[in-house]
Amino acid sequence: MPSRSHADLLSLISPPLQQSPRLPRILTVPGVLSDCEADPSTANPIAPYSPTQRRIIVTNHLPIRAHRHPSSAHWSFSWDTDALSFQLRSGLPSSASIIHVGTLRADIDPSDHDSVSLLLSEEFNCVPVFLPPDLHQRFYHGFCKRYLWPLLHYLLPLSPASLSGLRFDRRLWLAYLSANKLFADRITEILSSEDDFVWAHDYHLLALPTFLRKRFPRIKLGFFLHSPFPSSEIFRTLPVREELLRALLNADLLGFHTFDYARHFLSCCSRLLGIDYESKRGYIRLDYYGRTVTVKILPVGVHMGQLQATITSTETKSKIQDLMTTFKDKILLLGRDDMDIFKGISLKFLAMEQLLEEHPKLRGQAMLIQIANPARSQGKDIQEMQEEAHSIVKRINEKFGSPGYSPILLLDGGSLQTYEKIAYYAVAECCVVIPVRDGMNLVPYEYTVCRQGSKALEDMPKKSMIVVSEFIGCSPSLSGAIRVNPWNIDSMADAMNLAISMPEAEKQLRHEKHYKYVSSHDIAYWARSFDQDLQRSCKDHFMKRCWGIGFGLNFRVVALGPNFRKLSVEHIVSAYRRTSSRLILLDYDGTMMPNSSIVKTPSKEVIEILNDLCSDEKNVVFLVSGRGKDSLSKWFEACEKLGISAEHGYFTRWNRDSPWESCQLATEFEWKRIAEPVMRLYTETTDGSYIEQKESALVWHHQDADPDFGSCQAKELLDHLENVLANEPVVVKRGQHIVEVKPQGISKGIVARNLISTMLNRGKPPDFVLCIGDDRSDEDMFETIMDSPKKPSLPVISEVFACTVGNKPSKAKYYLDDTVEVIKLLEGLVAPSSQTPKRPFLQASFEGSLIWKI
């Protein structure tokens, strides 16, 4: 049953794939798109980077300032040089054309939309997105600020303490999707999916990757989240959690400021979607239906050139001199924050009060100048926070103030020019930035650059001190800062005193350390690094065949290698019927029986199909499983001619009446006395785990344990067992939610090789081999039958079909989606030719989904 959260979204999703004018494809079968069905072996890799490739930067707001002349009512526009989306241009290739897509910070009359769009396109290379006022209100002030913003900053918007117990409003969610669709519409008008790179930014556009991926399945798409990403316990409270996660996974490259944010995202993918990640050669990757999604961790920086130009300007120098005169003999501490509930402004004021209480000598000298930028959101909580802040300032100034001295100076940041803010940075002895939660916060970086580059302070040593919250993104990179817990008023007061009283030499050393990092990791470095990784992540887009599946925000693209394709009945039946000595190897769990099934006994249908296969004298049919021989004997007692290889090949029998033959490689199992106590220890400390006893092996299962803890314990157990069993004739292997200890020389690959050799010795070398399995142990079988021509001891097999269950990286050449399709395939083999299903290969469908071939 589809989730209610996307039940009504088909009207929001863009037109079907074949309607995209940018994709040169041929409609060959209704509902199926083809790239002329070229031979995969002749596919060319993506062309190397070309200067004609454009960069499309998508942000909620364009980096444009808009002004309407009162007399003429005409609009004029200029670049907003303080906008991050404008500053990142410095790190992109100079030869690349850069296009900006976003909304304007102005209400443009609908009658002016066309003229404004033309003007912005011609003069600024910008594409405006016009949101109707009511939609913008529900999108930005509704879903973004009421739900996403608090939740990403660890505040549950559904709790009684916030917004009077606000319930989730689906109308705001649909407004969010509608706005994201309008962004996608504008991008669609300009995008060349084979050439352009799209880089979307921040939480306003979390759903955008799905809209774009549906229209352009091979789009080169990066996404950077500038806010924190909360732990899974917080994020999973959002009713549309899976839809947003899947939307992000439709990007090729995901960027986060810190490892903590990335770690929380990866944990959500694991716990909510069952998708694990791997770290390989310095990159964190997730496999999402055959597509590789790369996760990048890199904090953004400041624009060094722009800051230095502002610092050296005449007006800035003049302002610095004025401030130095005004605050002569004062110790200035500076804060600059948005008037926001997460910035900790009131906590900062309370710490200043505590500082003056504990150190009377600082009264009359120490001053905290707080620049308060206008709030970006609306609501009762913002108003209450502002009233509280002004109330605290008034009380402290009355308590410690004197004529000509106010301990706290609260300035309206909206009325200050950029050069004025830079001047305050330059004269402050210490910068205090203590949000209770924030994405990155570049104030400490800007402060460091201004303290280094002020010409008015040339005759003074370069020094700066920073008191920073441990809960913001810039904290890990400022190793010389004094990190504090903003909820601890006493520790903040101590940190502020330490920053003031620290020896001058140490202040200089800390400043030099910070400036070296900030100057080398500026915004150009950040943008250039992300752009290069985006190119790297997209380099194999046109080497794969793609299918689009799913409805609404469940849409995703299945990407397959050129030689990895779905196994159809039609493809295999002709080979099956023209051969005379066939070997069929079948795994059980996950292949014939779903892993999710609690009852593992085979169905009547499975028994009948196996008996039909075994009744053909040309067939040798074997069930190759990791399960014990007693269970398999009992379950398949009705299959008289079925061969069974149990416990990965330790026990084998050719039919029901033949005796079990055991591998003679190991007859002593003294190693179990060593391994079992170790496994028992981990079972006792890992809730949901258990030990499976086999005659030849021990298996520790953790599929019912906490995903993260179970995986961590499995790694520890693997290492522990390898150490204590180093001198024993066993191998320790980790599989899907298991750690197994078994004798050396036992594997499904050896089973396949022995069966082929036995058939060869009996004078019936196989000319047809079908092998189907679903997990890592089956990869050994695939490798054996695929490499048989390379091994002199094995015959050359004319027809080989190695097939994995599930679309995932494999040594097999074919795949089937699930156990249902495995049963259908086997039914097709035993059915008379007149009854063979006539389902076209390209029209095979994923259960519950629409499917397009791209």
C-alpha cells in the first residue's frame, strides 16, 4: 500500500520521460525508451570535460538585489556580492558558463514576469522562479521554517513546547513539493542533461533531485546541505522522512559541512531504508539501485578577495578609526548572529553577566557588542526571543552600567553596511559565537581575516581570540578556538575571561593557526573541490543502462552495467531446449524463499517445480545452501531426484536415496570449543543476535539487532575470531548480517566445480549451466562457472547463466528482482513450448512500480 505522504503527488511530478525534448531517444515499445539498443560492448565512456559544459547553480534566492524606482516603477537589478551562490563562482572553471536559478527577494507583478526574466537572463545569466505569494508563504514560512528548519536543528516541531503542539499539515508539505516542482520546471527549460552540471543548495530544495532525476535520468546533479543533519532519532519523527531521504539519494554527489552531519544522514539511510555505505579510497559511497551516490564532507569558506577588498577600502579604514576612538581603553567582545532561536544570543548575554559578576575588575572595561541581523522566519517564538534578549540587555546594563559605559551594546544588523560590520570585526579583541545549533557559521572565519588584514592595525601584532560553540559546523576546523557548551553559563564566562587574559604570544599563535586554515580553505577551494568531485561522480553516467521506477517521491533510477541485464524466460528457454546435459544450481534462502519470510518451509509450488525439473533426464538439479542437512532433508523429502549440498558443500547427496557424503578436509571440530564462547559473549552483549549451530560451522546472526551496533559488533567479532583461531584450519567470513566460522576448503564455488567434474567423469559434461543465488557465498559459484573456460580441468560450457537475485554489484551477468521472478523463470523452463510466457524482456516490471527503460 503506498504511503499517504505521496499518494497525491502524481499531479506534481513532471511529464513522462519520453516527453523530455533534451533526450535523443527512440520510442521502440510503448512505455519503453531506448538508446537505439546499441551493443553495450561498443558503448563509449563519457566525453572528457569540455569548456562548453555549463554550471547551473540552484538556490532558494538568486544572488540578485532588486530595486524598483518609485517614479518610473521600473525594476533595476544588481549582483548581491554577499550571497554564497555568487561568491562560489570564484572556484568554478573560468571557461564554464554559470547560470543561476532561484527566486527574487521582491514581489514582482505577474505582468512583469516575462520582461524581468528576459532582463535577468540577458544581463545576469539568471533564471528567476516566480512563486505565487500564497504558495511562497506556505512553502517558505510554512513547511521550511515551521517543520524543516526546527527539525534539522534538533527541535521537534510536533512537541507541545514548540508552536503549541503543531500537527503535521499535509497542505504545507504539498506546497513544498509544488515549489520544488516549479524550480524543476525552470531548470528543465534550460538544461542539457548530457552537458550541464546542476548544483542545488540547502533544505529548501530537498525534493528537487527527484523531480529532476525523473525528467533527466542521467542528469549530473550535486546537492549541498548547508544546515545540520540531525540524528536518526530526530529525523525519523518527520512523517515524510523516507520521501526526503530518497529524494536526496537521487543526486550524484551529496555535500555536508562536517562528518557528524554526514554520519547522521548515513545512519538514517541505514535504519530507514536499509542502505549501507562503504568507504573506498577516501570516498564515502552508497549503492542506490545500481547508481553510486557519493558523500562529500567539506566545510564552506569565506571569499578572501572580497573581504580583503572591503578591509582596505577608505570607508572601512575611517570607520575603524572612529570605533577605536569611541571604544578607547575598552576590551571589546563581538557577536554577530541572526535574531534566531538557535543562535544562543540570550545565553551569551547571561555569560557576559556572569563574567562581570565573577571579575569586578572588568566592569567598565569589557564590552560585548552584539550585531543582531534581522530574523529570517516569523512566529511567536521569534518575537518572544527578541523580547527576552532586550529585557536581559536592559537588566545587565542597569546593573553594571555607568555614565559612558554599557556592558552590552545591541546593534541592529539590518541597518549596518557591510563595511561597518567589517570594522567591528577589526577592532574586537574576541569573537563570541555560541549558537546552540548551527550549520556552518562563517562569522569566526570572517573575524579572523579581518583581524589579519586591517591596515589600521598594521603597527600591532596580528592576534585574535575565538569562543565558539561545539555545536556548529565551523568548530572542528578552529582547533585554536576555545570551545564551549552554550548551555553551560559558567563555562562560557570562564572561556570569555580566558580569551581576554590569555598571554599575547599565545593569542598570536592561535590567530596564525586559524588564518592559515581559513585563507587556504576559502570558498573558491570549496567550490572547486565540489565541482571536481561532481565531475568524477558522473563520469560513467552514459556507460550504464537505466530504468526509471516508482511513483511520486518513490521514483528512482535503476542503473545497470552494459553487460548486466535482467534474465528473461525467452532469453534462456531457447538455450535450455537445444542442450542435452544441464546443470541447475539453486540457492534456497533469498532465492527460492524470501529472506523476510518467517516460515522457511518450501511451498507446494516450489516442490512441484523442482520435481518437474528433476524429472527431465537431461537435468542435474542441485540445491546448494548454507543450511544444515537435517532441515533440508526434511523440507525436500518429496523431491526424490533432487541433489542437495548442505552447509556450503560440507555435506552432499545426489538424490533422496543416496547417502550423505561429507568433505574429508576436516573431521575434527575442536575449534568450536574456542569459537563458541567468543560468539556467546557477543550474543550476550548484542540484543537481537543469536548463534546457529551447524555440524561443520558456527554462525552468529545479527539481522534483528540494532543496525549500527550489530554491524559494529560483527566487525569486532570477526577480528576477535580471526585472532583466537589463527592457528586453526578454519576460515572466518562475514556475510549479510552474519559472521560464520567454517572449515577451510569449503565453499559453494568448490561445490560447483566438483559437480561439473563429476558430470565430466561420467561422460556427460554439461553444455548448459544455470546458477541462481542472492548473497556473497553464491558469488563463489558464479565465479566458478563463469571462469570454467580458463581452467583446464573443467569443460568449456556453451551456455552459462549466472544470475543474482536483486539488482546489486555481482560477478553474475544476469539478475532477477526477487524470489517471485525466480519461480516464474523456473516455471518457464518446465512449461511446454506452447505455454511459455510471452512477456517481452524490456517490459518486465518491478512489483508495484511503473518502469521505463532509458
